[in-house]
Amino acid sequence: MRYWLFKSEPSVWGWDDQAAKGDAGEEWDGVRNYQARNFMREMSVGDRGFFYHSQKEKSVVGIVEVCASAHLDSTTNDDRWECVDIKAVRAFEIPVTLEQIKMDEHLADMILVRNSRLSVQPVTDAEWLSICALGHTKP
């Protein structure tokens, strides 16, 4: 299993929206960045990810699971763009802010710290465990 981070503006699609989709999940559509798209192509069903609220909140708020591998994004007719489907697994007990992540020396090399604009990104095993611990949430 691999780990990922999915960023979303909560005013557009937030954790509550994702959780409301239940086990059916939802397409992680609208991504128009080649690097982020390529990361989604690497994902497998069962991989886990952090659900990250961008904009004002800037925090990890939940855990999601990839429930459908990469396929054409239904929001475009351009076959260059693909997406995966994700479903909510559980909310974080305590959201973990970007500020907390940046202050943790073990997370200094995390892509979120170095390239906070990338909307889909990999997370290492160690980063996964550290952020779950910070959020008092079962990995």
C-alpha cells in the first residue's frame, strides 16, 4: 500500500462532502497538472491518502482510500486527464495544520512543505505515521 495527499478547497469540496459519498466514493476530478495526474496513474485500489483542506484552513482533516484506479476524468473530453475515485475512511481526531507539519523536523522533506501548490502528492510511510500521530488518529 502507498500513501498520498489530496488537496481540496473546502468551499468547493470539503471533508463533509467526501464523507457524504459513503463507500461509493467520488471522482477526484478536475486535476489539470501533469505531475499530479501522473501520481494518480501510480495509485492502486486500497491505497490510502490524507484529505487536506487548502486555502484558509490548511490542514489534514481526514483519511481517504482509493476505490477506483485511474480512468478518464468525466469533467473533460480531453483524454490527457485522468483521475481516481476516493472514499472517506475516517476524520482526523484533531486536524493537523500545515504550520504543525512545517515545525516538525521529521516532516521537513515532505512535498507538502516543499511544494504546497501540488494538489495530489505522495506521502512516505514515515510521514504518514507522523501526521497520524499528530492528529491522534489511527493510521
